[in-house]
Amino acid sequence: MPKALQYRTSSVIYFQGDAADKIYILQSGKVSLNYTDIENGQEVHDIVQPGEFFGVKSALGRYPREENALVLQDTAAVMFSVPEFEQLAMTNIRIVMKMLKVFSNQLRRIHKQVSNLLEKEEQVNPEMGLYKVGEYYLKNRQYAQAKYIFARYLTYYPAGKMAAQAAKFVESAEGSLARYGEGKGPAPISNSAPASVPKPDKGRELSAVAKSYYDAVSLFSQDKYPQALAGFKQIVDANEDPEYVAKSVYEIGRCLFLAGKHEDCIKHYTSMITSYPKHPDLGDALFFMAQSYEKKGEKERALTFYKKILAMSTDEDDVVHMKAKKALKALEA
């Protein structure tokens, strides 16, 4: 059943990056949808009028929220689940027509912005254009998109002049996503970053093993886990570069977990811990083992691993420490 909700002034209905499974209609009050304009990077404030829906696109499209919904005045709203909203729309053509009008206006605005960006892009070197897109997403805390773009940069330009920095930004985006969540946390790049980005040595090129590694990272960022798994296994089997072998051993476990092969994930990380007892990603490996046991319904084993992670690190700002603490609390609830 749809729920009637009340919000006080200055409260937030949802944040950018939150999971989207609810749709709202504003009954009274004032709500502002705040997001960053893709063309000029400036903050946009769209005011929702009483009687209008919001949160529709992301909920129906099943992707994270693209804006913050901020309450400017005490507000009354009705919240719908997606099935409830779909049923309502099927029986009320006026709602469908109103949504089509709103979406049409938004599409026209987006088309104009993209056209303007493309005109500007014609004057930009393609390599640097791709890098700048990654910077834009990272500045605006859109970590998943930033990770994907920088991984693509490394795929297309493995010996590019910004390859070393792009590799660092891949790790930065992934760490921020795990620590803060999409759309949250401090901006990893300040507005003055382009002038302060360190330039790698001009003569430095990524090795063939490094290129293979970042090709696999790119596949992983696109959720192509079987293909990424094959790439990481190839690096391990070739055993040509100890650094990338160790990195790939860890990534193999992540691929197995996200592919739903939880038993294989546990066996793989057990073997990794034996071979690499001081692996830099040891805590994360233990976390994936705990998650795998939890997925298998072995609650006590999962609890043991979460507690082991907390015992290993007392730094509460450490990403894996925070994840383990949160998972442990949820499991014990």
C-alpha cells in the first residue's frame, strides 16, 4: 500500500547514489531536486510542485538516484513502490501523459547539453577528453562511473601520458565507493586538480603484464566477470611479474564471489592466504570469505571471519574494518 509521509524542513528524502526503489508524489510543501549540470558543472535546483511525481526515472530504470531530494518546507508526500506506481499508471492515463511531458522536456534539455559538449569535445584530444570525463565523475563523487571511465582509458591508452594517474584514480574511485557509497564522501579531486595532476615520465610505458591486468580490470568494471576471471588467471599462470600476479590472485577471488561461486571463492582465498600471508588485500579477502559463508547460510563461520577482520585492524576509518563492523552488526541483529 502507498504510504503517506511527513518531512520536516531541511530533511533529505534521498541522496544522490542511493538505491532507488520508491517513487513519490508531492502533496504539499516544497522539495528541491539538486544535481550537477553535466555541461557546466554548476549546481541545479529543480523545484517539485504539489501534485508532481519525483524519483520516477531512477526507480523505473533501477539505477541509483541522480540527485539529492531536499525538503525546503514542511512537506507531505505519498510514497509508492514500483509495482504500486505501475498499477496506478495503468489505470490513470493522466499520470502517464504528465510523465511523458516531463520526460520529453528533460530529454530535450539533455540533448542540447550533449550537443554542446560534443561541439567542445571536437577541440579536445580524444585521449585527454576521455581522461577529463573520468575526472569529472570523480570530482562529483560518481565513483562507479569514474572507475569505469579510467579503466577504459587504460584499455585504450595503456601507454598514454596520464596512464599512471588513471591507474591511481581507478583505485581511488573503488576505495571511495566502498568507503562512502556513490555520491557521498569528500571530493577526491579539487577543482584545481587538472593543474596539479602529477605527470608520469614521458618515456615510461606500462609493461605487457600491466596492460593485461588493466584490460581485465576494465572487464571487471563492466561486470564481465567470466572474461575478467580468464584475464587474471592468464596473468597468474604466466607468472612473469610478481606484483601483478599478487594483484591478480586477489582479483580472481572477487570475480568468483561476484559471479556467485561462493564455495570456489572461499577455496581460492584460503589458498591465497597460505601463499601470501602478508598480502596487502588480506583484510578484503577475509571479508569476501565472510560474505561467501553468509551467502551459503553458514552464519557462525561468517561471524568468525568478520570478528577476525576487526581483531586485525583497530583503525575504525579503515574501509574493510567499517564494512566488517557493519556486516557483523547486521548479522547479529
